[in-house]
Amino acid sequence: MNVTVLGAGTMGAGIAQACLTAGHTVTLFDAYPEALPAAQDRIAKGLARAAEKGKLDHGSPEDLLAALHLISSDLIEAVAEAGIVIEAVSEAPSIKEEVWRTVGPAAPSDALLCSNTSSLSIGHLGEVSGQADRFCGLHFFNPVAVLPLVEVVEAAATSPATLEAAESFARGIGKTPVRCKDQPGFLVNRLLVPYLNQAIVLLQEGAADATSIDTAMTLGANMPMGPLALADLVGLDVVLAIMETLERELNDPAYTPADLLVEKVRAGALGRKTGQGFHSYGGDA
């Protein structure tokens, strides 16, 4: 299948790698040309690691990477031959809406249209696209190469055929789809992100330092990773965006982002991707 991934950030590159690994041809689009070589490099390294572990069944890393096409100049060209479009641009409503206003009419009439949004309304984005019946959420988790879950999000107008096609696609790239309704935060983030935010509140209140909070949850609750380390991995900007969406959509002060989270994002300390969040990562981010 021809897969078009919109957005060459951490998630877009991870989704592109998963699709290449499954033998698909991938067009990776980003409006910022400088983002594409970095994404290609991440994908190449990821494919090489997969090869070392014996996890490539559809060719060598070089063969699979040859099926990756990079485009930054023309969004309409990027989706012209897509069998599926997966949007993974910045988690900002205005940016996603602008993308889908263009992509909806331009994509082939039989293409599956999906957003990787973490928490925004799939129904609204589907309406913006003008193709609501063949639009759904396809929410991957970071790191895409490691985590097997994909949330398949059903809006009111999403057709049963669209949902079945999305689930089939997810299984075809080695993921486990879980279907859910179009509600704020879907399943995982509705449960997970408020927990991360409460850990940040504890740190903000001086209850303990970051290492102690993370250790308490790994050893006391058998979590594989502490909440502050996990927030750093997700990206503090993403955590903030999800909390803001939950607060706005649910109109509940319980979902108010922690002041310290807002301060970190304003300072550009976004976690692993910047080398500094609630923990420091030096050159290994």
C-alpha cells in the first residue's frame, strides 16, 4: 500500500518506520524541509536496529529505506496516490484543521483518512476534511517501534468499513488495535495524562524530588517507568496539550495543567527530545 504520513516529527518518523517495516511504500511530508533529513536518519537507525534483532521480514534496511519518499513542497502531491493518509502534525487544532481542509478534497476517493491526534475531536477533524465517513483516529504511542497498541477512534460519522479497514491496516503493520469512541483523551490519555499531571503537582508542592516520585511508583505500584520519566518521554509539550484539551472539553478543574508543567514548556524543557525535562538526559536524548 502507498502510505502518506504527514509530519516528520518523533511520531511521524516512528509511524513511517513501522509502515516501511511492514513492506509499505511511504511518502513522508513535512512543511519544514529541514525536518525531513533528521527524520530519515532516525528511520534508518531504527531499521538498522530492527535488522540486528532479526525483526525485518520484508528486506534489508537499505531496501526498505528506498521505499521512503520525502516531500516538503506540495501537500497535495504528497497525498495524490495514497491508499491511507496518517496525519501526525503538531497537536494544535488550527494546524490540523488547515492540513485536513487541504487533504480531504485532494486525497484519492478511496483513501483511508486518519489522524494520530492524542486527544482532539476526530469528529470535528473529519467534518473539516469533508470526508467524515472515511475518517477515523489512528492513535499510535511513542516509541512507535516498541509499543504495540493503536487506538482506532470512531466518530459518529465514521463508517463501519472505515473502522474495519483501519483495524486491518494496524494489524498488518504488527500493531494491536483497540476500538474506542471519540471522547476527550480517548482511552489511554484520559487515564494516563491526569496521573502524570498529578505527579508534577506533587513535585511542584515539594512532596519529594523527581527521582523519589518515580521510584515510589516503579517499586510501590510496579510501574515499568515513573510518571515524571514517562512525561519526559512523551514530551512535556504533548502532555500539556492533552491536559489543556481535557480541561477545555470536560470543563472540570480537576484537569487543570500543573503550573510547573506550563513553566517547563515555556522554558523549552520538553523532556527527552530537548535533553532536559524533569530529568536531564545530556547527549543521550
